[in-house]
Amino acid sequence: MNIHTNYYMILCKFLHINMDDKRLNVLHFALLLTILSLGYRQGQKQNIKVSRSKIMALSHIITLPNYHKYFKELQCFG
């Protein structure tokens, strides 16, 4: 399976599982999709190199408190 197919399958599975989760809002999805996008761009399957500033810019999250709030919530949600 090539990396494009792998990321497509991950994205579809992610959306299928999480679309009905009432805890998640658009900022949660923006963070998760940004991280997945960075992994795809890097051609990575397991380790994705990210920085807070890059994630914030790509996900259009402007303030640090919002970034930390939604990132922490994602961690708590598993």
C-alpha cells in the first residue's frame, strides 16, 4: 500500500469515527487535519515533525490559549 492510499484511508476512518462525536468542534478538526496534512507532506507513516507555530498557522488558530485548550482536549479524548 502506498503512502497516498494509507493517508486517504486514515482520513476516511478518522472522519467516519469522529463526525458524530459531539465533543469535537471545528477547531479540534482543524488541529487534527493539520497534523495529518503535515505527515502527508513529509511522507511519514509514524513520526511527524511539527511545531506549534506551524500547526497554529495552518489550522488558523490565532491565540495560544485556544491552541493549548483544544490540543489538551484532544489528548484527553484519546
